Amino acid sequence: MGSSEGRRATLMVYRNLFKAVKKHIGKEEHKAHFTDFSREEFKKNVNLEYPKDSSFIQQRINLAQNYTYLLNSIHHHKDLLFSYNIAVDRSNEMTKVLGKSAASVGLRLPDVYQH
């Protein structure tokens, strides 16, 4: 794999990581350290030379892929727990479901369900 292909692959992996962080962790200010840490790690590795540092680059790509997979898996697992109603607080999830159901027939939820 040449230098440009290596960078393209690295960028794609990090883009997927940032999407997963944004989707599953969020963009709130108190959670910004996740995104900041990922971005700083990426910036540290941008100027590495591909043939010379290929094993280190590959380790970093694998780490980013594994972390992305972990975030997506945790989110999927949480969704499964919600769907099977297992030991999780479902009040927010149920409000969303009720809101979608009401909206699908052109209605709004009563104020009791509004937060």
C-alpha cells in the first residue's frame, strides 16, 4: 500500500471513529474530551511516514477500528436491552416511541409526556 492509499485508509478509519463518537457519545460540552482526545491522537499520527512507520500506523488504525466497533456494539447492546425491557430506565425511550406513534397519525403527546 502506497503512502496516499495508506493516508486515505487512515482518514476513512478516523472519519468512522469520529462519526461513532458523535453519534453514540454526543457533542455536549461535558463530553467533548472524547472527541478532543481522538482528534489529538489523530493529529499526532498524521505526519508519520508510511513505509518507515507502517507497523505503528497499522496499530493505530486497528485501535481506531476497534474503538469504533466497541462504541457501535455498546450502542447496539443498549438498544437490545431496551427492546427486551431488561434492567434499564426506559422512560426516555418510551417517550420517543409514543411521540413517534402520535406524530404518525398527526397528533401530539399530552403535556404529561413532555419534558
